[in-house]
Amino acid sequence: MKTVYRISEFAALCGVTRDTLLYYDKIGVLKPAFVAQNGYRFYTLSQFYEMDLLAILKASGTPLAQAGDYLHNPDASAGLRLLQERRKALAQERQRLLEMEQALSQTMESIREGLNCVCGKLTVQPLEREYLLVTKTDFSAPPTEQDFCEKIGEHFALCEQSGFGARFQTGEIILQQDALQGRFVESYYFNPIFEPTAQAGVWEKPAGLYAVYYYKGSYDSLKNEAYALFLKEIAQQGYQLSGDLYEDDLIDHFSTPDPAHYILKISARVTPCEGEI
């Protein structure tokens, strides 16, 4: 049975390239068993098991240097600690990927909703409770572009710090008392989250009867026209505002370069006016 292999033979045996073995030799992760006087590198069959262990550690995401250190000083307790660390890291990565998948699915649903909705028509419908991650704006007037960028950047940083790195579907909240006074200035920016958490910055959008209005146009026309039309339609249909206004971007810069083709969804909790029940 062959027990000594030239570098190309050993590379083929391990399913790697010759260059990979040369790199491992260079950084000291796995050196040849010996080097002949003519410079040929030779590996032994026992090193196949070292390569197998190295492949397992790499597949788990272990940094190459850390895997090499363990390879040189194998120990059951150290190996257990290393694998526990990797399992924890993999669980975190799995959660991150799950959240990204959920965010992508939610964004796809929103785009479909935007493509299929009827703009300019208000409907009243029951909506389920939602949870939102919010950042307070402290704006007393419509923000300048610089103020907007700074505050939305702060909100994106909160999303990252909170583990909600997928920043699709950022929306805004206008408080009920401001809307009733005709002040359509956002008090919060938000992103939907998939379950409640105990951290600060989580806002509950309550379940209830909501007026829902789809608007096609830019953000500027949203402030100047859409919110006023929304409140007018609510009154004309015999309802009154009983909650804050939520604006969701369904079709935005992600889907179209033309702001005139944005589709925005406005929703707010309402109750029937007296005599309309």
C-alpha cells in the first residue's frame, strides 16, 4: 500500500489543488512530511487525516490560522471548545440568513401588492397587529435632504445593531394629532420586524379597522397631496381617524428609477362616525 505521495498525487487524493498545498506550506498550516534534495515535496498517508480535519474545520467557518493551530496541537477539550464556538457562530449566521430570507419574501409581497393595487381608492379593512423597529426623528418641519439622510442613516444603524440588517421596506409614522392639524411631518422611521422583542425602539401597530389608501407619485407629492386626500376620503366614507398614519413604500427606488412611478401605501386606524354605524 502506498504511504508516500508527491504533492500533485496528494492534492488529487485530498480533492484540492497543488496550489492549495503550496499555500498551506507557505503559511505553516500543513507542511510536507519531508522535502527531497531535488526540492520535491512528499506527503504521508497519515496527513490525509489532517487534511480531512482541516476541511471539516474550514467548512464550519473556522479561520484557517485557528484551524492550523488546532491541527498542530490537537486536544479533546480544546477541540470541543472550538466546535462549540463554531456551532454558536453557525447558529447566528443561520438566524441572519433566515431574517434576510424573510425580509426578501416580505419585500416581494410588497412589490406584488404595489403592482396589483388600485391607486387613488380608499378601502376600509381589518388588519392584524404588527411590530415595527422605529427611530424617532424629532423633526418639527419637513426635513432637509441632509437632515433626512442623517436620520435615516441613524435608523439603518439601529437596524444593524438590533440584528435586522435587511433594511427593505423602510416607512414612516405620522402621529394622529399632527395629521389632524395638517402637519404631515414624520415622527418616526420604521422597519417591520417579524416578532416582538424586549429591546428599546419596538413599536406595536395595533390590530383593528384600518383605512388603506394607495398613492402613485413622488415623496414630495405624498406630503403635499396624498395625506390630505387620504383624510378627505376617510371623512367622505363616514369614518374618523383614530390612530397614527403609517406610510409603506411598495414600489420605490429599488423597483423604478422614476419617482413619479413610486407606489406608496398609507394606512391608519379608523372608527365609524356617529350615525354611520
